[in-house]
Amino acid sequence: MSGFRAALARATARSRAELQAAGRRRGQPSDLGRRLSHSGAAPARPSFGIAFDIDGVILRGRSPIGGSPQAIRRLYSEDGTLKIPFLFLTNGGGVPEHKRALELSELLGVNISPAQVVHGHSPYRELVNRFENDLIIAVGKGEPATVMIDYGFRKVLSIDEYSSYFKDIDPLAPFKKWIVQQADNKNMKSEKVHPSYDVFEERVKGVFVLSDPVDWGRDLQVLCDILSTGGLPGSGRGDQPPLYFASDDLEYQAAFPSERLGMGAFRIALESIFNQLDPLGHLFLQGLAYLEERIMIHSILLIWSLILLRMPLTVYWKRSVYSDSVTIALNIQVSMLPSLLFGTYRVPPLFCPGNLEQLLAGV
């Protein structure tokens, strides 16, 4: 992603401070930490952890690939305890982390903890204090509003629900036979008032894109309405409320043989349309570098907690192992964080056991 180098530089200083603080105050081991230990004499602790991408590496659609179930099981002892700490770091999302953990557990045949799942939108938790009592819109497939409510936001509407309150906001809705109208969404404006607030009076204070939007045409129209009017479609022009994207990936690997357009493509479309509608304005995206930084800190701290803060730590980040038959891996020596590179590079990786056609061979 763009901005990752700068984000990592910031994450370096902050993660070191947070790690030192965690080391000073740590007491009882976490649930994952206990899974790394036996009741008897403590075995040698691993000096590294692994962060796996999901789409195109572990799964293609909902189907495991590359021997991924067998590879993941190699990270566990016969008694089910964790030998090698690992996590899943993915830009995908749209569902709560505990649901993704359950899904991965079923597909891979091992017990995955929610703490081992880091979605692109996981850092949104950091923004609860800012938007806790504000009306916000959650965009994307799955259950975006449920995710945000689980994070602690109190006034959340999915863009599906929000759009349904405004008659004729989507002029193409009558032609979308696949849309199922909510039973309580009638034509009368008086009946379209949310139980706890009036969407026709309260302005949207933030827009959060969590996953790939389903109805691009409607969502582009409604977001342009929200962003150009200060958060109240149909009113006069106003200051743009903050807009956050959980990912800026142009494409991603799904079940189809070739890659599919991702959130980055939707961002490009939204930005292009918005700027054409308002040549004197400019769509302002919030927090891409900030969220990248928080993902880095979160992931590094999680791996550290898994190995009980033992120095040094090496993280092998397996990403897009199958694309173009190129193995892309990242070797992170946490004890040498100032000299790190982070990202996805089409160059010889720092750690490369060979061109891996199967994830199982790499693990």
C-alpha cells in the first residue's frame, strides 16, 4: 500500500514504547499465551511468528488452497497447543472478527481465536472515542453496521438501511429486481424515522467503508450526497464529513480465475465522480496512513504477546504466494525495526525458501 514506509516508521517508535510498557506491566499470560505453554516444564519458546494473508493464500473464495489446512495444523502440537504463533492479516472483512475466526476454524480444522484475526477495518476501534455518539454510515458487504456496533459505536446505520429511508434517492432502484425492500420502509416520510434518532434531521458525522460495496451505483450516488451536503442528503452544500477506507487494494483474488476489483477501485470511482461534481472541491480521505500504522502496531504487538515478549522476533509475512509464481515474503526483525521495509515487493524477498507453488511447502 502507498504510505506504508512512512506508516512503519511511525509504528516503529510507537510499537517499541508500547512493547516496553507491556513488558513492564504484564502479569498473567493471555489465552493465546497459555496455549503456547504446557503444564509441565516450559518448552523452548519460538523466536518467530507468521502472519498469513487469506485471499489467494489460505482460501480462494471459501475453498482452502495450497494444502493450507495441513500447513496450519503443522503450527500446533499433537495435544492442540500452539507451537508457532501466527495470525491472519487481511484487508478483507465485513464481518466481526469472532465470526471470521469461527469460519476459518471450520474451513481449516483448527481452533482459531478472534485475537488471531486482523481485518483491514480492525483499527476502526481506535476511533470510537471520536465518533461514539455520532451518526455514522457503514459501507460494504456482509455486516458492516454490526462490526461497528461491536467496536463500540452507538449510532450506526449500514448504507443499505440509510438509503432506504430516503424516497427516490436511488432512481434505479425500481429496476433492481434483486433488492429486497424492508417491510417497515413505506413511502411515507413520517414512517422513516429511526427509533433513536431522525435521519432527516441528524447529519452523518462519518462514513466508514469496511468491505467491498455491493451496489456500486447506489452507493456512489448516496455517498456523493452525504459528502457534498455536510452529512444530510437533499440539503444545501456543506463541509465534507470524514471518510475512511479500510483498504485501498485495487484488486484481490477471489474464486474467479482472474483478480476482482476491490475497495481501491471503488475509492477511485468515488473520488473521480465527486471531484467532477465539485471542481472547486476535492474529496478528502481520512486516515489511510494512520490505519496502516495501527495495523502494523496491532500485528507486531499481537505476535509479541503470543511469544511472551521474547527477543528477537522474526515475522514471515506470506502474501500472494501464488501470484505470478513469485514468492513474496517479508522478514521482520523487530530488534532492528528502524531499518525495516514493509509492503509487497516484486523483488527477491529477504527470506525465500524457493518459489512456492503450495503453502504447505513453505510452512
